[in-house]
Amino acid sequence: MIKRNKKVLLACAALTLAGLLGACSSSSGTASENSSVKESRADSISEETVQGKPEMTETTAAEGMRTVETDKGPVEIPVNPQVIVSDYYLGEFLAVDVKPVIASPYSLSNPFLEGKTDGIEELNTVSAETSLEMIVAQEPDLIVTITEADYEKYAEIAPTVYIQDGKRSDEDLFRYIADLVGKGDEAEVYITDFNKRVMDVKKEIQGIVGERTVSIVEVWPQQIYTMGSHFARGGSILYDMWELKAPEKVQTEMVDADTSYEVVSLEALPEYTGDFILYGILADTDSSFVEDSTLWNSLDAVKEGRVLPYEQVAFMHRDPITLNAQLDIFVEFFRGFEGKE
């Protein structure tokens, strides 16, 4: 696993739900691990920081630029960008063998990207000034951001594409990012291979699970979250692609409808937990209020060992590399119950 400063991981994981948690969603919300950086960033960077940036002219546009539609309208970007900065998306670039020069601590904390991030600088988020100066120093020719508040300042440095979180499905997001760097064909190959891997084992997994239900539970300090198919954690594989069933409340609200997650009390947990439980714990969280409770230990899934612990810092991502890794973990987990009722 990637070994990073524990404080960085905790800071990445402990962001507000309107921020980081929303950024995990494939259905709604706009956020990033930099959500604490306010609109005032636009006033905090000096004119000297971006001084000397060449203006895009009609000539340069004709020679090596193209116009792409973005969530901020049409933007001219290089046909073949070479120096890329991303404050959120990383696995999407790495999946098509494109390595940004700078990426966020949040993205770099993903253990599933181990061995693929050598040479990528971690964005210095100590202050607005330091992060922007770091980006300027790299002289990027493309910036891809999830942070709407930073868009205008990023756009002063280089052509910038703002991607609204939750606006696209995971597949369409991957296609969109790959197209920005001229890797659309490679993305289609990746998607086709992934979908085949998922569908090749679908009947097998359905046969093992049968009519039993699958649930996702995550513990934060004194809070319990349940998720469905819209909020990373592999839910799109479990519920959308394999069509496994969730407990009724989860199925109705977080799979068939658009709710991303719900915070539930310990007392209500039996209504949201199924015959199989995927179980994650936020870094440095004391989960004993759940695990030491009589209620938790009375659940059939817990008593029968049908609980899959997952690493929260990894499962909160939903890029193509992460989804492939989650698929392998799920297959191994469910195969452990083959022939068992």
C-alpha cells in the first residue's frame, strides 16, 4: 500500500460530507478534497504569479488547439496536452497511461494506484498561494478540476476544464477525460474489458448470493453511513451490473432512487444491513460503538462471518483502476461462500 503521512490521509478522509463524500457520488453533488479553500482564493494570488503566461492566439489555436465542451462552456485546449494538472481525477488518467505532473493528496492516497504514481507531485494544499504557485511553476498546458471555486484562477494559468461531480456516469466520465488527452480508443478498450470481466462472473455470483441481500456500511466518528449504487464503494458493480439485491430500504432509496447515502442510528442498522455486509471504517475512527454492541453482534451476517472489511481510503474512489480492483475483491469474497447457505 502507498505509505503516506497519516495526517494527510486523515485530512483527506475527514472532509465534510458536502465535500469529499459528495465527490464520491455518481449521481449528485459538487466537491473536492480542497472544498475548504473558499472563493477568496481568487483574491489571494498576486498578479505576478501568473505573469508571463502566453495568450492563446488564433494562430496557436489553428496549429495545435481544439475546442471542447465543458461544464463551463466551450474551452480551447491543446490537441495533445503534455503537462497536466488535476486536483481530483487521477485514476482516469492513469488508466489510459497518462500521468499528470501534479495530483491532489486525496487522489494520491488511493492504495489501488500503488506503483503507478511515481514522479507525480502532491499538490501543496497548505494555502491557496502555495498550491497555485506550485501549479504555475510546472507550466501546465491543461488543468482538469472538480473545484468550481478555483476555476477562474486555474484558467489564468492554463486551459482549464471544470468537470461537475456527479453529472456523468463513471463510464462517461472516464470517456470524457480520456478524450481530453486523445485517448478515447484506449478508454473504450479498457471499458470493454472491464465490463466483460464483470459479466463473465455475473451468473456465478448471482448463484452464490441467491435471494440474499448485500449491504454497504461505513463507520465514521459516532456515525454510521449506508450506501447503495450511487456512492462509490463498488455499489455500481454489486447492484447495477450484477443486479444483487439490497435490503428493502437501501434498494428503494439508494438503488432504485437517487439517494446517495443515509446516516442511520445503531438501533436502525438491522433495517439497512443485509445477509452480506461490506464494512468500512474511516481512518483513525474508534468503531467500538458499533462492533462491541450487542445489536451488531446479533446480526446474522456478523454471526455467520459474511462481512467483507474494506479499506475506506481506497473504496471511496470510483475510477476505472479502483473498480477493477474492487471487482477482484468482490469475486474472491463471494466465492468463499459457494455452496454455503
